[in-house]
Amino acid sequence: MIALRDVRKVYEEGRSGQLVAVDGVSLTIPERTVTVIRGPSGSGKTTLLTLVGAMARPSSGRIEVDGREITSLPERFLTEVRRSTFGFVFQHANLIPGVTALENVMLPAYPLGLPRPALERKARDLLEQLDLGHRAEARAEWLSGGEAQRAAIARALLNDPRVLVADEPTAQLDSRLSREFMEIVARLRATGMTVLIASHDPIVYEAPGIDHSFAMRDGRLDAEGGA
């Protein structure tokens, strides 16, 4: 379970250009659920995801993962929490051109020093699960938008994360591919994964199988936005 307690994130704090991106958010994300944070651009939902995923530290407040407070952990420990707990999917697939889909999936695990044969088997298995096995040897720039996003999902799952964090994952996809993405999310939830998505796409936040949905605006969660 992930818990946020009165979390704030302020940029340029104390200066004339101060921006309160997240303003006193308290939120509980239960295990094995799909939670969507919806809201317009600039509402703070992307910043909230970076805080939940340990990619940034809050200005104040507490974040707990499985009852362990991670807010004040030294960076080396926070990096390990991020690596072992979270997988990330972004609005853009961010694949490296000139490199195959398979290599793109394997890249995040290289620093771990895992044997390449085992790593390659795992990456190929993930691509197969996402109906992309036949494109494993295709270079990134040869993939369609939907294929690139599925490769990005495989890359996010390579280190066996317990939580998938997705920021506007359907923004570059058409309606059909957006629904396919949500079908993948449903399959991941069925395996026991926790999924947190930020999106302003109704195909995402109105999809069947969403456990919780919250509206966000001006850095605050709408108390009436739960579902």
C-alpha cells in the first residue's frame, strides 16, 4: 500500500515565481488496484506521480510504501526503492532510435549486471505477452505508435515492479490503441499489480475495471472525485 500524508511540492519556494504544484494531498493507494488521477494540463497530476514514484521529493508531508516512510531516505536507498518497486510508462515511449525493441526493453536492467541470456529471455517473454514478440528485432523507429507504447510497457515491467506508474499513457494513441492499453492494464491488475495512472482521457478514467478515480485541479485532489 502507498500512502501520502498532507504532501506538498513547491517549486522556487520563497521566491517571487513560487509555484505550488501539489498542495496538501492525502491519498491511499491500495495494493492490486487501478487508480486514476484525472485533470487538465497543469493540474499537478504529473508532479503527484513523480512524488509517488520516488522520482522527486515532496517539499513537506510524508510518503509511505508498505508502511515504510521513504520521504527522508538517502538518495541511494531511494534509488533502490524506485528500482525495485516502480515501473514507469510516460506519454512518449522514449525508445532509443537505431536500437531494436528487444534492446530497448533490456536497457534498464544492464546496470544490475544480470546474465544477458536470462535477461534476453525475460525481455522476449514480456514482448510476447504484449503481442509484440514478432517485432522484437525491429528498430524503434520502425514501430507504430501502439507498438512503441507496448515496448515501453515491457521495459517498465522488466524489473518485476509491484507498481506501474503511467503518466498520460494514451496521449499519443488513437481511440482503439487507447482501449488496448487499458485492456493491458486490466491484465496487469489481474496478476496482482498495482497501477497508478494520470490522464485526462475519458477512455482511461471511464474504463471498466478502474477501482478509484480522483479529480485534480490546482494541485489539490477533489474530495468528491473518488469512485
